[in-house]
Amino acid sequence: MNTVTIDVRSLTDSLVNAARAMQTANATGPRYRFSSPQALMRTLGGSDSI
């Protein structure tokens, strides 16, 4: 089974995690990150009024 993590975080948090992964050569696995719940819902085809 393959797992993909979907989460909502700021760009700053995402960049911190990316820098840590590059420094340690330890990736966290496949992720889709969104800057807001509205962006997530628009991508999934739902209403963006949360």
C-alpha cells in the first residue's frame, strides 16, 4: 500500500521542512501541502467556503 500525506501549512513551514530534509538526506515521504483549507478544497473539487 502507498501512502500520501495531505496537510495544510504555511510556506515558511514547508520550506523549513524541505531544508531539513536536504540537510539530513531524510525525506518524510510523498506529501501534498496546501497553504489554506480553501486551497485544499478547491483542488479536491469541493466548495472553498469552509
